[in-house]
Amino acid sequence: MSRSRTNTPADADSGSGADTAESDSGADGTGTARSDGTGADTVEDLLRRHAPQVLGALVRRYGHFDLAEDSVQEALLAAARQWPAEGTPANPRGWLIKVAARRLTDLLRADEARRRREESAANLAPRDSFTAPPPGEGRAPSDDDTLTLLFLCCHPDLTPAAQIALTLRAVGGLTTAEIARAHLVPEATMAQRVSRAKQRIKGLPFVPPGPEDRDRRLAAVLEVLYLIFNEGYTASSGEQLHRADLAREAIRLTRRVHLLLPGEGAVTGLLALMLLTEARTPARSGPDGELIPLDEQDRTLWDRTAIAEGTALVEAALGQGPAGVYQLQAAVAALHDEAGRAEDTDWPQILALYDLLVARAPEPMAGLGRAVAVARVHGPAAGLAEVAALADRLPGHYRIDAVRAHLLEEAGERAAAREAYEKAAAATLSAPEARYLRARAARLPR
């Protein structure tokens, strides 16, 4: 499986590749993402937040992951049609559970073995496992259900590729096409992967993992959360640069995992990385939605509360055992966020961190980030040499052309830079990135 996007944290604030070295990943940098059911949430926010909880409730009660997911999707579609016109119910989760359960029950009634399966599932379920709370009242197990669903999707019987695909589909709410683009594979291939994963976990008990397999599944869970955040922080396609719903959900789930596992350095590092990256969101785009690169952003707009929290988490993470990928990327992000001006950035220290990072995780996107750091420390020609060495590992990927274009422009090779910008713009599926890259190209001679 390609991990090219997974291991670079939303690495294109600028689209030019100038920010590839900043370990851009994400989290709820504002600290204000809502997780209650207040009227300030949009219908889309409510549906995305409650969907994994509803799916968890159905799987825990009935099993049948694939049928349960289909039923939840139908309930979500019904809500998307009805709630804007008729108003949001006082208990959105309860409404979704009721509608989804009714659909799932209809599907199960068509099976002659329905009664035996329901009785077996009921014997395993806690007494109140499927009782919707009163309007306005929450219940703690709902979040636990989401985490249990996360770990179920990352069951060791699944390949890593299947774990990530299924979790993004069931918990993250990404479409099959979005997941395919994030993993650089055809949509049909991803659809087959998700389908096989559902069949593989069919019949598995809906219970949290035991200590013996928790660690094996935690790494996959964190990678999934990272990918969800990346897709939210810099959408891989479409007109939007930032998908706040996905970024918030990734941060919410990562916070929950950190609450349960506060001593895990990787979890702490990932949460820090998300917070430090999402903190820059208010400055990433202009009034017309245009992309603003990191070195041109108004840093007074950055969320200093989130930066302070993220920096404290980085310090904690680095004290929780040997520094791993997330801790190192978070440390890079902290160095960017601590710089009051772009020219104050401690690039030698960032390069030293990238040297450690590529030694631990020799992924091409991490190498591309290091190439930018090399250029900042040793000049654009040195950076271009590093980019050239990565060309065979990222064939046809627009990011490598974007970085090359930026460095060529810095080196004074303006015609070649324009050609590279145009090539990158033609290859990206993100409209804001494409507009930015074309604008950069338009300033240069042919």
C-alpha cells in the first residue's frame, strides 16, 4: 500500500511545496470543536459526529457490520433530507439509531436465521446498550463505542491496507473515492478492499481489544486518524482547501485515545501534531478562498492557545520513550509555530529533525520535506538535488513538481520553474492548490 500521503502531514499549505517541511498534519487547533449536540452545530456536523456512534450501537446489538453500515447510511440520507426542512430532533443520535435499526431489522427479517442471530447478540449486549438516552442527555459509552469501532476496524486479521480503508469508511466517513485518492490507488481497487474487509470481520465480537493485541492495533488506529486529519486539513480534491468536519473528527478521536492512553508517546505526539498544524488554519486562505503559503501567512491569526497546548504535548511526548514519527513531526511543527516571522524559523534544527525522521520512516514524502529543509539551510541547488533523487519514488505526483518549481524559482531558473508549476497544477485534484500553482506560473516567463 502506498503511504505517501499518510506519512506527510497535510504537507502543502502553499501548494508550491514550500511547506512540505513543516510536518503539516492536523487537529482541532482551535480547541473549540463542538462535541455536544447544541444548535450551533450544522446538520452535517451532527451527522458526521453521530454516524460512528450509531454504527457502533448497531454492530454491538446485531453484529452484521456490512448490513449495519448500509442501514446507517440510509438513516443519514433520511436525516439529511428531513432535518433541514423539519428541524433537528432533540436527540439526534436516538433518532438515527431508531431509523437505522428499523432498516436493519427489515434486512434481518429477510433471513430465516434472524431470530437465532438476534438472540445470540442480545445475550452478549449490556442491558442498556441500545437504549437511546433522553433528549438533551448524553451517555459516556457512546464515545467508547466509537473507539471500539476504531479498534474493530483495525483488527489484526485485516491487512494494514484494509484496516485503514475500513476505518476511514466506517468511522471517518470518507467516500471510497476519497480514500482511493489518499492512497494513490484506483477507486475500484479501494472498493474491493473495503468490501473484503467487511467480510473478514463479519461475526467478530464488538468488544474493546485486550491488552495482548491493543498495541498491535494502536499503530493502525493512529495512522488512520492521521490520514483523516490530513484529508480534512488539505482536501485531496474539490473546491475546498479545508474540510473542517474531518479535521475536527480526527482531533476528537485522537483526544479520546490520548485520554485513555496518556502515557503513549505516539498518541501524545499525534495529538500535538494535529493541534500545532490546525492552529494555522485561520491564516491559510484569503477572503476569496485563495491559498496563502506558510511563509506569507499573517501569524497573528494563528491560534496561540492551540499552539501552547501542542507545544506542551510535544515536550511530554519526547519524554515518553524514544521519539517516533509523530513525535518528530510534531517537533518540526512546533519550530514553525514558535517562529514569529518566517525568517526566524530554525531551519537547521528542522533539518536535524528530518534527518532523524527519514532514518526512522524512509517514506518519499518525508524525504520531500527534508529536501525543502536542505534547500533552506544549504541553498536551492542542494534542495533540487535531493528532489531529483526522489523522482523515481514519486512518479507523476504533483507534489514533487510543486517543490521542484518552487526551488527552481528560488534558483533563478524562471522558465523551468513555470513549466514545473504548470505541470503540478495540471496534476492536482485540489482546485485551491491548482489556482495557486497557476498564479505562481503566470508570474514567470516562458
